Amino acid sequence: MNFLKKRYHLLWLLLLINASYAGNIDSLRFEMAKAGNNQDKRKSLYKNIGNYFHKQRSYDSAFVYYSKGIDICKNPADLLFFYKKIGNVFVDSTNYNEAIVYLNRALEINQKVQSYEDFREAYNLLGMCYGLSDNLDEAIISFKKGLEYSLQLNDSSYIGYSYYNIGLANHFKGLYDNAIENFIKSVEFREAIGETSTLVASLTSLGEIFRLKGDYEKSEDYYIRAVSLKRTISNKETLAYLYSELAMVHKIQNNYDLAFAYIDTAMGYCQEIGYKRGIVTLTSYKADIEKILGNVDEAEKLYKQTIPGYREINFEQGVVQSGISIVEIYIDQGRFNEATSLLAEIEKKAQQNNLLDESTQIAELKYRVNKNLGKDKIALWDLENYIMLKDSLFNIKKEEKILEVETRYQTAKKEKQIELLDKENQINQQKIISRNYLLLLLGTVLLFIVVLAVLIIKRRNIAAELEIEKNRHKLLRSQMNPHFIYNALSAIQNFILQNNPLDSVTYISEFSIVMRRVLESSRSDLVLLKDEIELVKSYLALQKLRFSGVFDYKIICQDEINPDIVKLPPMLSQPFIENAVEHGMKKNTNGDGKIVVTYAFDNSNLTVIIADNGAGINLKESDQIKSHKSFATQITRERIENIKKTLKMNIKFEIESEDQKGTIVKLKIPQKR
């Protein structure tokens, strides 16, 4: 990750800690005129006026008033406030060297005051200064000091914030395992206190790291968790980034349909807010995929669209990269003269912007073009230039790797020294504390043991009850499968008895597909909506084959639903769909039977509607049919009760039916959107 991207991330973090002061500057100045020589009054007004200008980003004015506060203060607590505030002003105005001076002075004064809150804030601000100055070793050390004070204050919000900062600095250093460890801790604390806006940042960072590590399954999981909180994300740019990252994950895994879907979603957010960088980047993603799929005309058109977009946002590297992609298409199509013209243009830009990687690619492309044009001498020179550039690039990467190893060693060494000093200080402090609080400690330990014993016993009882409910849940699900198998085997037997081997073989093949999907669904408590739809579709297709010419079916999924994200308990609607076939369509002799399964969103609920135009449930039926329908209702009610206990989902269902007018079943399944 380059330095500019580090600056973007760390400046974004400042938004989490900046304090603001709301006040009227005219009234404050009027109060200052009235204060005269009242030092306490003037000190308070210097604070408020400085805060006002700081909030308004008038950093020079804020510095002036905070400095005046220092001039009249003698109390260490007041001096600490003003030095810390000036440090914060310099951080926000990107003057990091000055910020470090004032923040270190604040820390010196705080040795007398011993305010853990001020220690915590000053160290976190110092960490940002070092990080934004590309001194990541010192940034990690400062963030860890801030974490120590956050832990002593037991402030979960700041603990999560500190872990995130440490993870971010390790991320920038390429220490991915350390970054993952700290990001996960930040997720735990932010999740525990319900900080959804900051939780999105932690989940997104984890998704990015796992993508860089090549663990695409975990990367997608964390991005999906972040997307599930989209109602709390007010920044459309963040949503666009999340969906574009999901697109990248699927593109890398050659899941191009899903990649296109996520690109389109991200593009919608970018266009909504006029985010030009996002639009041109996503267009480039689409061009890359079209090129891979062999749709070179579409790819060329998209790449050409990105060039003016990159120029508009002043990103010359993007212009060069798009030009390289277009040249590759020209070469594949034998358009060597066009390739030569474009190569000359982008080579100049690459050299002007010191783009060594791109210059290396351009040299190789020039060699290929001139070789095909029969310009052997020029091609030979291009080949030599390519080899020279490639060697330079290799040496640079080798030096970066050596520097990275050296940096890791120095960081580990510094952290060890700090750890030893901290341990020594902690031992000395502990000796003093233990003399005064030994009796209190013993009493606390005894109380803790009693409470812990009660909690362990209670937890074991709850765990045992939950295990019973889970086993019962699995048993109820498994009861549906034999019944379904029985009906299917009966149909196969009927085909064979009718001496219809072709239909028998077709039915058996379809039956095996349905059975495989049923077994896959039965292994999970929740399945994706797309898998559930495929199972229902396969089941109805099988039944339509069984009852040839009796009924038709339709499956509707509202456009606003993303079946790749929405989840629901497997086969919850299956008993009612089976009823619609077995008892709604079985006696239909007109061949106009219809079954419609609809998936829609109703507020925060996924609503599943199973409607048929067969005989209603009030029709006089045999005892066997009544028993079957009551079985479907009973087993569904029992499953819903168990799901409510085990998965904490309050599912509701209702049945509407009138004699001779069909049946409608509605299932409402809560969703976290």
C-alpha cells in the first residue's frame, strides 16, 4: 500500500476522535472584552474560542488562542489541555513534525497530572503523526501505549479503536498476520458494544487483508458481514468500495457472473453520488473481465472509456495501464500500426511519471509489435531495453524485501525493549498496590470464585438445554426426507409398471438431482436463498414430470432481493409445496393447475408465499389427506419453535383457503439487512 493510501486511511481515522465545540464567536469575543484581568475567565474563553476555530478548520486562529492559554497558565492540568489541543491542531492541519513536539510536551506534563484519558488520546494522536509521516514502527509503539491506558480505563470503545489503529499500521507494513490479529480484536470489542459504523471499518480491513493473502473465502465472508450492516453506513462511497471488493474477489476466482453483479451494484452507488474515481475503476474491472471472456470489442470500448475518466481525476498511471490493455488487444488482432501509435503515447507518460513496472510492460509490447512488423533491429533494441528494465524492477523489489525483513527485526527489537521496561514498571507498581489492597483483593477473589462457580453451572445447564433443542431440530428436519422419498419412489414404480422405461430413467435422473440438493440443504441451519430457489425449482420440475399435463408452476423473486446474500432455514416451505402438488393438483383433471412460489421483502421480513388454485383445505377430504396436511402444519410449527430457540429467529406463518378456491400459505422470515 502506497503512502497516499496510508494518508487517506489515517486521516479518515481522525474523524473518530475529533472533538467539536459549538459556540457563537461574536458572543465569545464579547465575553473576552468583559473578562479584563480575570485570569480564570480568560483561560476558559481561550479554550472555547480555540475550540471554535479548530472546529471551523481555522487552524492558525486556533493555534493563536491555545497559545495565549499557555501564556497565562501555571496549573499542570491546564497546560496539559492547551499543549494537547495545539498538537491536535497540527495533526489536523497535516503539520506532523510540530504536532509531535507539542504532543510529547503534553505527555511530559501529564507525568505530573497522571490523567489516563489524556495519556490515551495523546499517544493515539502521536501514532497518527508517525503513521502519516511513514514512520510505522513509532506509530505501532504509540498506538500500543494508547491501548495500555484504554485497557486500564476499561473503555471498550477506545480499546477497539486502539486495536484497529495497531492493525492498520501493521497492514501498511505488510505484517498481515499481526494486522489480522489486531483487527479481529477490534471487531470483538466493537461488536460487543454495538458500534456498527466503526465495526464496518474493521470488517472491511479484514476482508482486504485476506484478499491480499489469497484467502478469498474468508475475504468474502468479512466483506459480506460489512455489507450486512449497510443500513448503518451513510457513506455511499464506502458501500461502493465494499461491493467493488466483492467483485474483485469473484473476478480473481473466475466467478464472472457474480463479479459483474457486484460491479453493477457498486457502479449504482458511485453514479448516485458522482464518485468519478469509483466509476472509472469499476469500468476498468468490467473491461478486464470482458477481455478474459474473449469479448475483445467490448473490452476495447470500455478501456477507451476509462482513459478520459482517469485524466479527469488526474491519475496518469490509470491512463497508462488502460493504454497497455488496449495495445494487447491490438497485437492479438494484428493491428500493429495502431499499437505502435498508442505505445509511443503511453511510453512518454510512463517515463514522465516514473512508472517502472508499466515501462517494463511497454518495452515488451514494443518488442512484440516490431518483431511482427519485421523490424528486427528495432525489436532487438526493444528486447534489450525490456531485459534491462525487468532487471531493475527485480532489484528494486529485492531491496524492498530486504528492507521489509530489516524493518520487522528492528520493530520486534524495539517492542521487546518496551515490553521489558513496561514489565519492570508494572512490577514496581504492583508491589505498592499489593501492600494497601491485599485484604480487598482476597475478598474480591473469593467473591469471584463463587460467582464464577454459579455462572459455570448455569452455563452448563443452558448448553445442555440448547443441545437438546438442536438435536430435536435436526430430528424434525430429517422427518421430512423419508416422506418425500416415499412419494418419489412410488412415482418411479408407477412408470415402470406402465412399461415406460424412458420416463422412468428421466424421472430417476431428476430425482437424484433433487435428492442431492435436499441432502446438501439438510446439513446447514441456514442456506442461501439462491440454493433454496434451485431446490424448489428442481422439486416442482420433478413433480410436473410425475403429473404430466396436470399443472404448471412459476417461481418469482423480487428484484430488490439479492439471493446471493439473503439466508433462510432450509426446506421450510417444502411441506406446503408438497401439499399444493399432492392435494391441490392431484385431482385436477382440467390440466389448468397452477402453483406460484413468491419471494418478497416486507419491511425486514423475507416473505415466502405458496399459492395454488387447487381444492381448498375445507374441502371434504379422506382421513389420509387430512392427516398429511396436519402433519405438514404440525412439523412446520415445531420446526419454527425450535428455530426460535436455537437461531433466535421469530418466524411466522399463516394459511388462507376457501372451499374450491385454492390455498395460500405465507411464511415471514426475519432478515438482518
